[in-house]
Amino acid sequence: MKRVITYGTFDLLHYGHIQLLKRARERGDYLIVALSTDAFNRDGKHKDCYFSYEERKRLLEAIRYVDLVIPEESWEQKIQDIREYHVDTFVIGDDWAGRFDFLTPYCEVVYLPRTPEISTTKVKQDLSGGA
Ligand code: C2G
């Protein structure tokens, strides 16, 4: 079984996220999503989330491409995750291109093109009248 992992906040879930998850799952047989916790978003990523970790986890678990959701609590957990979950491939959007090359001794590292025209930031701006 080829196991794939990806990481993210996945707040205000949109089709760009779904496209990433679909392509990630297509690279193996089992997809693990390490979902940023509320504390990590606040303290590590300085991101405000609309939906809580539990709400975002429930949304991700409802997606056919996702097999397991685990918490992402720090920037430093990836190597341990890869070992613990016997991961073959790490996948993330190319906005992170090169940033996780240090994982190549542990697994395949794949950067996928982002879906260009959609982002959580854009959704929030559009909903607030473009302010
Ligand atoms: N994504 C995408 N297309 C978009 C928006 C997002 O392909 N239009 C991808 C991102 O590249 C990422 C995933 O969807 O691979 C989740 O996006 P975010 O929730 O914004 O993830 P991020 O905050 O970048 O967290 O340790 C790594 C971090 O947790 C990544």
C-alpha cells in the first residue's frame, strides 16, 4: 500500500483544496492529511481560522480522497510523521516549492501546482465586499 501525506489548514474548504487532495490521493492508495490545529494556526502560522480544528477535521473526513486526518501541531513533526505512518510520498502545493526538500531522504517529495484562481483569502475578501 502506497501511503501519501499532506499538510494544511484547509479553512473555508474550497475546490482548490479538493483538487490538491484528489491529486495527492492519486499518487498512492491511502492519504493522510495532517491538519493544522487551532493552536498551531494561531502561534505557528499566524493564521486566523473561521472553522475550528474539529469542524475542519469533520469536513476533511467527509472527502472521499481522505483516509485519515491527524493533527499538525508544529513545523517540526513531518519526519516523525513520515516514519510513524510509513509514508512513501509527501505532497503539497507548489507555493511551498523547495521548502520541504529536507524530507527527500525519508520519502518522495512532490509539489503540485496550486489551483490559481481560488484562495481562502479571496473568498473572505469577496464575501466582505472586496474590502
Ligand atoms: N492549495 C491549492 N490551491 C489553492 C489553495 C490551496 O492547491 N488555490 C493547496 C495548498 O498548496 C496546500 C493545501 O491546498 O497544499 C492546503 O492549503 P492551506 O490550508 O493554505 O495550507 P497551508 O496553510 O499552506 O499549510 O506544514 C505545511 C502547512 O501546514 C501548509
